[in-house]
Amino acid sequence: MAGQSTAVAGVASTDREPALLTYLDGVTGERTELGAAQLGEWVARSAGLLRDGCGLGPGSRVAVLLPPHWRTAAVLLGAWSVGLAVSFRPRATAGLPVLEAGGDRPYDAVLVTPERLDDWLEDVPEGTHRYLVGTGAGPLTEVPVGWLDWSAEVLRHPATTPAYTAIHPADPASPDGTSYGAWGRLAKEVAGQLGLRAGDRLLVDAAEHEQPLKWLLAPLSVGASVVLCAHLDLATRDSRVAAERVTHTL
């Protein structure tokens, strides 16, 4: 597809279906479009990595230190699809203590960007399985000892969704005990506050909205699509809105 980054392995053309998640980077020029089927494939691979590659399941705890990005969407949705409790830590919380159940033991898996791993302000938690998730095109050029490149490891798992254990709405979706049902209700409430409906297209400034509740869960809960913009140029914001047929902005 014209304009799409050819260096992003495994991202197929969305000519056959509308984009559910569009990721744009104003600095690198990357444009990655994922329809529902393509996003589902990445979610399935991510779920397979965590469940089959790491042996995780309901009751397992995962720490995610990633920015708004299409890979982050795959990581989060993949983790939740196999019943994991996800501790999402935005960049704004760097250096702040995190109080949650089980916080005195290592996480079952930790996923972090190379930039945050190398940031002296960060207190990256310990994890049994540790993955670096790059936000550029292609695999990482350097991976420290004890870490694995998520973009390479995830491709070892099939893009088809296997039969997973059923998740109960009362099961914890985050280590603080918030349930899947509660997060689902909150996502729809936020979507309502934003005025989002099925078929809407939400433009999100990634630098301003790190929490996936707004840029991922809320729009998906009502069938809206997302245009996620990193390094958004405010001078060209209006033209971006028009070009992407955006109906709502965040």
C-alpha cells in the first residue's frame, strides 16, 4: 500500500478492509495501517508468545512500559486475551513508586522500550521473561544480555487465534484487582464522554494521551477506529484531520 512502511515485517496491506488502527510518526514518516484482521493476527501472535512461549495464563502478572503504538496495542490485547493481569506504566510515572498486589515479587513478564530501559529515571521492574519492544521499523540492532527482541520472538508464533481458556468478567485485568468487566464498562463510559460511536475515527496525539483506556479501549469498545499520531505537528494538525477523515480528536 502506498505510504506504508515496507520495513515493518508482517504488516499486510489493508486494501481489502478499512484500517482499524493507523499509526503515524511525524519524525520517521512511518505509516502503519492495521485492519481488524491484521490487528487480530498481531494480537494472536502476542498472545501465543505470552501463553505458549512464556507459559503464562490467568493469575500471571505482566508489566508493560510502552508508549502509544501499534505494537503496544498488540501487546496489551494479546495479554488480556489470555487472562493476564497487566500493570501498564506510562512514561509520566517514571521514578514513582508503584503500589499493587504482589509488588514485592518479580513480574512473570516485563515489556519495555530500549529508551526506557536505558533511562536512569526509570525503575524497570524485575521479570521472569523480559522483552524489548522497539517503536521503529524492523528488528532491534542491539539487545542486552538477558533480554529478547519482541518483534523477532513474536513472529515465532502463529497469527491464528488458538482456543483460549474462557475469561470471567470478574477476573483481574490489572494487578490492582480491577476486573475485565470493570475495565470494559469504563471503556464504554469514556467512549460516551468522547461522543464516540461505531464508524467514528478518532485522532490521538500520542504525546498527550499515554493511557490505553483512551487511545485503545474506549474507541474499540464502540467500534470506532483510531489514528494514533506520534510527534504530531500541531501546525499541520487540521490538514491531518481532513486527510484521515477524522471525526473526533483527542
